[in-house]
Amino acid sequence: MVGAHRTDDPAWPGDVLARIEERRQEYVDLLIDYVSRPSVSASGEGVADVAHYIRDRMEAFGLDTRLIPTAGAPMVFGQRTGAGGPTLLLYGHYDVQPADPADGWTSDPFTPVIRDGRVYARGAADNKGQHLAQLLAVEAFLSCHGQLPCDVKVLLEGEEEIGSPRMPEFVAEHGDLLAADLVVVSDGPVDPSGRPMISLGVRGALGFELRATGANTELHSGHWGGVAPDPVWDLVQLLATMKDARGHVTIDGFYDEVQPLTAAEREALERLEIDVPAIKRDLGFDELAEPRERGVAERRVAWPTLTINGLHAGYDGPGLKSVLPREAVAKCDIRLVEAQRADDVFAKVSAHVKRHAPHVTVTRRGSMEPSRTPIDFPYLEPVRRAIVAAQGQEPVLWPGIGGSLPLYVFTKTLGVPTVQVPCGNADQSQHGPDENLTLDWFMAGIRTTAVLLAELGRHTDARPGPESS
Ligand SMILES: [Zn+2]
């Protein structure tokens, strides 16, 4: 699959790819060593040690590297500049999820084992194996040529699995250090089909809680029902004013900032092969949520949602209890799409609650802005070509995915186009027991980054000129 057909191409780093193949065992050993070291951000276990460990590795690979302290886990920053051309910024995280449920693992989560061509260990795919693959491409290039074809920067954080609390401020304060032309993030699984994928965006998220209260104690529903205020009805009626039966969110101005898909984005969505009957079968439902005519991919990429994550009130024990509850609570989240802003949408939610149920309190519970890189940005083609050349398959292009990651710190705070190019098998069991990374994907990740560096090195012309800023 390492394409002989490209040997006439100056951007095809055949010698580097040959070096990567030669060093396969050495690279796998490095992966095993890395994932044998716990770095659990939820508990703090091993995080500082692993920050030093990967800093030392990056230094040995040929990057100028340093640890930058934050109020939490340190950032690991490395760079190799001087090559000119576009600057590639690689972002990943050296922390991992806790290993629980511990009894779900076939082997110890921090004693890596290779079975059937896969490394089983916590962090193998999420995210140590994937960013190590990127770093090893840099190592392979430098060991062959003593220089890189383009400038490379690397930022690894140690708190991604607890929500990246330091990233917004860190990136805002280190704009010069992190200045780049393209950010590539290799995290998460590839397309469910098993094909490589490129994703250009993520939705944002806004959490909030609605709390309705009645009397200062629970009451007898016969004596006091119809007399004392009923917080459960208050809350249910408020919720019913927020979304209609057609799935349309009826909060004033909710869709004001939602932008229509461009023709190119719509085309990309149409090319995605989503097996809706299989989804229904797997998840055990008969019909998609309203509006039924809207495609699944379009929903995830282009439309915001309002979900009631939890609804709590009153008696839920055996039999019946004739009680009038004193309180009702709804926990909700909104997934935001490009151009919506969490502050603005929260203000609209608050205004809606004030108008329809002034006695209900609304409390904000965290948020993250959405991120979207335009589909016509200048480096999509080099990324696509690198994947095809290194993996022998055309990637699936997602204009965005439904979930949320703090990529806006790159696209919005730094103004740099950002793509997700995962190099981890679709069945990696991310966050679950028996997390694993196939050695094929690990090696594919190294090759893909190596070809990408070469592609970027000859794509100085893709860099926007001063007049087009
Ligand atoms: Zn994760």
C-alpha cells in the first residue's frame, strides 16, 4: 500500500517511509512504553511524570521542547522551525481516562499487551498512540534528512479528559507561540465504515438547569392540590413552550445565527453513506425524531439541538404516593452550531424563561463554542492527498461532527483552520474497558503525518497572501 506509483513525485518521501517500516518494532516498543505509564487527569495519577516523559521523548526526536506550567497540568510544547513553508500545529493530550471499570479489562490497563495486532492499554488510542504516531513521523523525517519540509509545532495538554479547563486561556495568552497555518488533531475513531476520515468541525455545547419551586415542604395532594403552586406542572409547561412537536425550538431568536450549508458542504453531506435502517435497528427505535425529512448527517452538522438530559421531581418509589412535590428540576443541553455563541444563546434561554415562567430559576452549567473550518480552506487538498497516498484509501469527509471538542480555541481564538484526522480504529473502545489501537492504524498514522509534512512542504503557494488576510 506504500504507493510505488508516487516515486516520481517530489513530495513523496519514499526514504522516510522506508525508514518508518524499518523502525516498526522500535516504534511499537515506544508506544508500549508510553502507554504503560498512567496519566489519569481525573485523579492526577502520573500526570506530571508523563508530562516530563513525553517532553524528553520529543526532545530526543529533535524538537525544541519545553513544559509550560498552568494552574493545572503542564502544557508540553515543542517546535522545529526554520524550514519555512506553512507551519503545522499538532494538538493532542497526554492524559487518559480512568481505567474503570477495572474488572472489564482482559489484561491490566497499564500493562500493555499485544493481541491480534492490537495494543491493549488505557490511552493506546485516546490519545497517546495517535499523537505519538505524529511525533514519530517527525522523528523519521529528521533522522533521514536532518530537517523537516515545513515548520512543525506540537501542543500536548494534560487535562483533555476533564474538559480542557486551561486551554481557552492558555491559547489566548500564547497566540505568538502557537501561530500556525494549519492545526491537525488525530484523536477519536475513524469513520464507522473503517475508512479514514477528515472532519472539519464540531458543535459547541451549553448546559443549563431549570428549577421550579412551590411550597416550602411536600404537601398532601388532596388537601393542597389545586391550592398550592405545583412546581412540576410549572416546569413541564415551561418546557413545552421551548420546543414544538415538529422538533422546532421555539425560544425567540434561537436560530438567528444558524447559517445555511454552503453548496460544497451540502454535497459533502450527500456523499456520506449513513445507513439509517441499521441505526434504527441497532438502537431499537422506529422513527427518527422530528423533523423526519431531515438527513442524519445534516442534523449533526448544521442544526442546533435542545435536549432534556434529566427531569427530576416528586415521588418515584413503589406504588403511589399522593404528594404535591415542592420542587422540580430539568437539566438540559443545547448543541450549538457554527456562528451561534454560548453567551448569546444563554441570554435567549434566560429571556424566554423570564417571559414564560418568571418563578423558575435558570442556572448556566458550562459551555463550549462550536468550531468549523470552511470546506474550501487551502490545506484540505494536501491533507486528503496525504491520506490517500499513505493509506491507499479516499477519506470520508465530514463538514462537522455532532459532538463537542474545544477546537474553537484554534479556529476562533487563533484563527487557524483545524482538521481532525483520526488514526485510530473505529472499534477502539475509547473510554471503555479493553481500549486498543491496531498496529496497522498506528503505522498508518505515522505514514500519513510523514506524507502530510512533505505535501505541506511543497504547498507554500496554498498560504494565504498578505492581501487576502
Ligand atoms: Zn477521551
